[in-house]
Amino acid sequence: MSGALRFATSFLICFLVHLSIECTNNGYPFENYLGKMTPYRIVSNKSFDRIDYPGCTPKKVWMVIRHGTRNPKYSLIEQMNNRLPEIKKIVLDSSALPNEFIKHRDMDLLRKWKISLDPDEKNKLTHEGEEEMLILAERMQSRFPNLFDEVYSNTSYKFKYTYSQRTQKSAYYFAAGLFGKATAKDVWFPEPLKKDPILRFYKLCDKWKYDIKNNPGALREITLFENGAEIDKLVKDVNQRLQLDDNPLNAEDIVLIYKMCAYETAWNKKSKSPWCAFFSLDNLKVLEYGQDLKSYWQDGYGHELNYKQACPAIKDMINFLQTKNRFPRVNIYLTHSGTILKLLAHLGLYKDEETLTAKNYDTSNNRKWKTSLIDSFGSNLAFVTFECGPETKLLTMHQENIVRLPACPDSDLCELNTVRDYYFPSINSCDFSSMCRRTHSSK
């Protein structure tokens, strides 16, 4: 089964799935449109089945994982704490509600809602994030029991995380899923670097930071979309649904509500965020596209440097997998969204024929670059080598689903030599310093 088909099977409409998935008033699963704030449980391959290929033995795995579900950043917490109670009052004071869109139960949920976010807890891993890492490790161990030994050994395992609480805790809970919490406390992790050249290479790429990330001209499509017809219609739709003619919400308010809906959905499996009821399916698709545009132009195919700078990580992966040394067998890196997205683009995965722009929202409904699917909390890439007689072959997995690299589009297993040849520039001509150096013309 292809990676795309495996993804599709996880998106059965909510009344067919006996899970704790809530639906909006219109009956669609809104969890499918939360962008990079999507909880991993929505996109993960939940199978514990062992992965076997006749005549082949798994030998090594190199895996990179985005941290689990976390709290918002400081500035967003401040916005939520200050503005959302004001919006709550505006809605509850409206004599026009409830109506055909906003039901009594939605008003009751909003009435009970309280904000309790501590700015000191910014960006920290949440309980849901802990569970995401635990079960991800358990499933990988079940699929590859010969690789993921239940007994921890500093020789067999190599772990590393970035300089952040959310990746540190994610690493611990992933280890706990493999070895148990008591043993996980004794796992050795190297001292994290503030700017790791493999786990967070883009922090060292000045040209990318100045010429793309912090350059409005490079992110022009995002600005055009934010000021375009789709967002204007979104604002009108939401205000019309809430009938807030006298005290309307603006685009910033609506994006804030969307983020609260997303975070509360990620944090709470069994309860619905009252803020999600504000949106129709079309509204969510527009909001999701805004996130997709940003990641496309800042981390993906929008600019060549976005993904070319990922070559140190690709080189690290190939070198680890092709070395003749038996140990370590397992390499686990805990990192961030920016790393995952740039790696996906460098590998040539989820590449659309048409460039994503502010103008082609209407024709991009079936796009491959969709952050809700490819960049949820807990997103991960795993590369597993198999010894198949005299050949070493590579299996690639994303979100625990088998995906096929452009080097071998017709086979799950791809000869490691073929993969190495395909990404030859990334391995042998990775001049990171040169590509990331700002020239006079780029200043």
C-alpha cells in the first residue's frame, strides 16, 4: 500500500470511527485541517504489525522526530490570555446567538471555557506530547524488534536532541517507550548544542535567515494571501455566522481563535474546544492553506536554499547507514518542524507540479504539500536498512507509513547505493558554508 493511500485510510469520516474524535456542527472532522498544530494521533499509522521482507534482515535505523505536542510560544500565550476572554464576552453577550450555526451546546462550552495558560510554560511539552513519543517508540519497536532492543545499551543506541525542553522531554519519553521510564532516566544523551549543524542546521544558515525567513520579499505570496479575497471572505463568513455586525472580529482575531481551536484539540483527546465551532469546513481549508503557504516558501519548495541547506543531515543519514560498523544500530534525533520540512523537500517528497501561490488556492485542494499531513506534532522520518543477501536496501517511512523516494518510485525497498547516487551532491558536494554565506548583493 502506498504512503498516500495509508494516509487516506486514517481519514475516515468521524461517524465511522469509534475514536474520541469530535466533529463540528456540520459533521466533518475538523482535526484534518489544523496545519502544523495537528496532534500526531490524527496522522500516525497506528499499526503495530511487524515489517518483514522475505530474505531480508533489518540492520540499522536512522530516525529524525519532531517533538511532540507543546504549549504555544510566549507571545501567543499573551494574545490568548488577553484577547480570547474579550471575544468570549462579545459572543456570549450577543442576543443573536444561538442560531442555526452556533448551537446551545456550543454556547454552553464557551461559557464554561477558561484560559489557564502560564507564560512561563511556553513551548513546553504537554501530556499529549509525552504520549505521542511513548506510543511512537512502542510501535517502532513492535515493527522492528531486532533493531529496537528492549534492553538499553549505550553501544546500540545513539540519541540526541536540540537545545530545548520540548525535544529533551520528547527524547526521554521516546526512550521510556522503548525501555520503560525507570531505565529511560539512565539513558545517555550528549550535551545539546544551541545551534546544532545536523539537528537544526538552518540556525547556522545566515543567508536563509536574512534572505528568506526575515525577508518580506521572499515571503510575498504569504502576504498577498493574507490580504487577499479568501481571507476577506473568511472574516465575513465568521462574523456572519456569529452575527457580530456591531462588534466584528478581524482577521487577527480569527487566526487566534483557529490556533486556540487547534491547540485545545491537540491537548485534549476527549473534549471539543468551543472555539472550533466558529468555523465551517471552507473556513478551515483557507486557514490551513495560509499555513501551507508559509511553510512552502519558508521551509519547502518555494526557495531552493530552503531545502538545499539540509544536505548535512542527508549526509549524516547516509554515512550512518552505509558504515560497516555494527554499532550503534539505532540513531534517534529529536528536532523541530523546520528540520522535518526541509528534509522532506530535499528528498523530493510531497512536491506539487504547480507552485503554491496566493492566487491558486482554488486549484490546490489536492496538493501534496499539506502541513496537516506532513508536519503535525511528532512528525518523523525513519530510514531502515535491510541486508538482502549481498545487497543493502533502504526502507523509508514518514509518519510511520512506507513512502517511496524519487530514486525508486516503484519499490518500497531501494538499493542503498541507488539512494546514495541519487543524492550524490548532498553527500559529496555539501558546501554548507558557501551556500549559507551572505554575499554583498544579498545584504
